[in-house]
Amino acid sequence: MALIGTLTSGVSALKTFSKGLEVIGNNIANVNTTGYKSSSASYADSFSNTLRSASAAAGDSAVQVGTGVQVAGISTNFTQGSLSSTGVTTDLGISGNGYFVVQNGTTNYATRDGAFHFDTSGNLVNAQGYNVLSATGTAITVPNYSQVSSVSISADGTVSAFYSDGTATDTSQKIGILAVKDENKLMKQGNNLYDFSSSGVTVADLGSADSGDRGKVQSGVLELSNVDLTEQFSNLITAQRSFQAGSRIITVSDSVLEDIVNLKRS
């Protein structure tokens, strides 16, 4: 029973620390991904076989043998990454709390990736062509974009376009910022996007930057990944050693099992 338990513990270690290595590997792979938030795995022991229960009597302590390890959870570090200057007006970063919201048809996503641009129709879109929403939940559009000579975006997200004839658009359009109280409810969807449908907020909660608990909008910058390479390499070494130790448990258990079989044969 103990021998089989040793094999089980070793196998659980290999499976669990493989997941840990996947998390670390994904962090390192996204060290240069705009707005990426690093993740970390936590572990917990699995069910223990109870050989004797504890009691109030003196000396009657519990006797239990664990059956291995399991992934307790994978959490995301939502702290802000550094803002790096790009010089491109439509590259936006949020200094503080909040997310941009982009819309693909009827589906909305939150994102910290502010690498936006205007398409030929004058719509402000992200790299996938999804519309960036305003503080009122509508797509941000600059009319007669072919005649625009320059665009500016202020700290409160106000979008102003200046035409070649010297006129300018009104300043009613503002970049929408969504404040998410429980960021752990955000679900990663790839392309630096999050599904926020389970976070308790909706598009109706969009508001202007630099209001309430929403951060300011900075034009001409992008938020870098918050991955700390030094920390990740340290975690990588620890996870690698743990994996090797789990592999060693299986090797030793196999050797002991072989000895038992040879005893039976002799």
C-alpha cells in the first residue's frame, strides 16, 4: 500500500509541476507582450489516507499518509506594467485602474492593450479591428477621416480631430474606461483580451478616464508586460528541481518494486 502510494505521489508531482512549468513558460514567452499580466501557480496536498484518527486522549495523535500534490489555483498578477513611449498618438496606456473596452459585433472585451489605430472609415479600432468604445458605450468614430490632418487624445480620454481646412471635431467623444472591482473574475481570451461577463460589470459601467476610481489615459505610450524575468527564472529553477525530485520518487519506487518481485521469485 505504501509503495503504491509512493508511485501515486511521484506521478502527481510530475503532473502538477508540469502545470507549474507551463505557467512559468507562458510568462517568459509573453515578456514583451503589450499589457500582459503574469500568472503564478499555487499548490496544495491531495487527500490523505488516515491510519488513525486523533482523539482527546493523551498520545492519540492522528496518523495520516498523504497521496501527493495538486494545483490549488493559478492566479494572475494584475499590477500595472511600465508605460513605454511610442510617439504614436493612438497608442494609449492607462495610468491607474481600469480597462479599455473593444467590441466585436455584439461581444465586448476588456483590455489593457491600447495599440489602437483609425481604420479607413474613421473608426478607432484595435489590432483585430474591434471597435474601441467611448465612455457612453458607443464606437468612437471620427467623421470625414480622409480629411483629418491630426488627432489628439487628452488625459480624460477626449478625442479631438483637426481637419486640413483648420476646423476641428467636437469633443464629445471620450475613450471609455471600465473599472473592474474583482479582476480575478476576468477570463483571458487571447489577443490581450478579457471576457468580463462574470466580473459583475457591464458596458453600462463605462465612464470617463480620471473619474471615480478610473485611471488617466496617456497618449503615445503602451503598457509593457509586468513579467519579472528574474523572478520567473528563479521559479523555473525551483519547479525544475521539484519535477526532478518527483521523477526520482518514481525511479526509486520502481527499483523497490523490482526488488520485491525478485524476492518472490527467489
